[in-house]
Amino acid sequence: MAKKVLVVDDKEDDLETIKEILENKGYKVSTAMSGKNAINLLKKRKFDLITIDILMPKLSGYDLLRILRKKYNSKIPMIYVTIVPKKEVDLDGIDSFVQKPFSPNELIAEVKAAIKKYRK
């Protein structure tokens, strides 16, 4: 069965790029253009992985991660996919990190590794 991924990013181009890469590898992808939309989707559906952009208006990726870890399912693997350099990112509570721009292979490798880590 196809793994379900939620992609959260406020930039439509980035959402579409990530969605296309994942769908081409057989993932079932839902998208949210804000943290609030992501939370609403999580109330209705279960996901195997969430990718989160850090730089979003109103609810940043950091805020979204904290909310999801506390109030929803802390067992869902989550990956930051962001332009922010890794050395400047607070990696506390996140499972993986992919810096934009990225190669499709880099994204897929991190997604597979994060999902596999939680299947133990």
C-alpha cells in the first residue's frame, strides 16, 4: 500500500515540486499551504510522514512541529524541507532535514529513511 505523505509549504511551486517527486515514486501526497491547513488535514486523515517548511507566515515550521508532536501523533516521522541552512536550524524534535534546492534523489532518500526508522 502506498505511503501517505503530507507536504506543508507556503510556496505553491515548492509544494508542487515535492508532490511531483514523491508521486513519481509511488507515494500518495496531500498538500497544505499553511500550518493551520496541515492541522485540519491531520484531524481527518492519517499520514506516514510529514514534510515541513520552516519559513511560513503565522505558524512557522517550528511552531507546527511542536504542536504536532504534543497534540497529535508524535510517532509520525517529520522532515524539514527548507531554504534555511542546516547550521541555523533547531533540529530538536525533527527526524530529518533537506535543504532547498535539493535533488529528487536526496528528498526520496530522506523520506524512505525516516519512514523506515519508524517501522521498527
